[in-house]
Amino acid sequence: MSRVHAIALILAVAACGGSSPEPEKPSPQPAARTAADIVPMCQRIFARKAACADDYLPALLDLRVELNMPPGIGDEVKTQGRDAVLAIAHTELARDTEPAKVDAVCETAATKARNAPERAEQLLEQGGRCEAATDCKAFAVCAVAMDRGFIAGPR
């Protein structure tokens, strides 16, 4: 075989699929989240708190006793009993998860987050983890950890 024929054969093989495949195109990146994403996430979390109240409220009560917020809550549990305080908490949660109240709380959180982009990202990360929780117990632990910052934080 002459040198010309060998080169022609190599080119023919290369043209018939001997070349490497096209590189994969990168998958599109999700749009960056912003403080505007806080409102719908916050609304979903409040709805889940209501749906998971039997797991969420005892964990929240424990946090409130630990932080003494509101002041005297531990004494209230001692004098009235844990079950009585939890019954009140269920009533309060039902009131606090009314759509108008949730919308107001979530709008306030988003407004504050717009002024602190790092806080917005932190809230979106924490909220995303809570939303990903597969059961109410895991959700309650996550939600109460997120609530800690609001309860213990500056007023």
C-alpha cells in the first residue's frame, strides 16, 4: 500500500466515526435565589409547621423553655403542665398560620433579608434543608433549629 493510500484510508476511517464524540454541554445552572424566594418558601414552611404540629410544637416548646422566651415559660410549664401549655401552643399555631398572618411574617422576613443578602442566602439554605426533610420529626428538628435564630436573635 502506498503512502498516499494509507493516508487516504486513515482519513476515511476518521470521517466514518473514528473521531471523538462531541463534548457534553454543561447542564444549565439553576437561577440564583434571591430574597424574593423567601416569601413562598416561608409560606410552605408555615404550612408544614401546621401539618407537623404534633412533632413541631413539643420541640419548639423545649427551645422556648431553654431560651426562657417568652420570659417565664419554664415556670408556666411547671405550674400548668406540659400538656396544657402544648394545648395552648396548638391554638396559637392555628391562629399564627392563618394566611394573612403568614403573609405578613414572610414579607417582613423577606424585607429584612433584602437588606442583608448573606442572611437571605442563609435562610434559603436552611429553609431548603427543612423542606427536604422527609418526615415530620426530621422537619420539626430542622424548623426549630431555624426558629432558634429568630427567637434568640435581636428584636
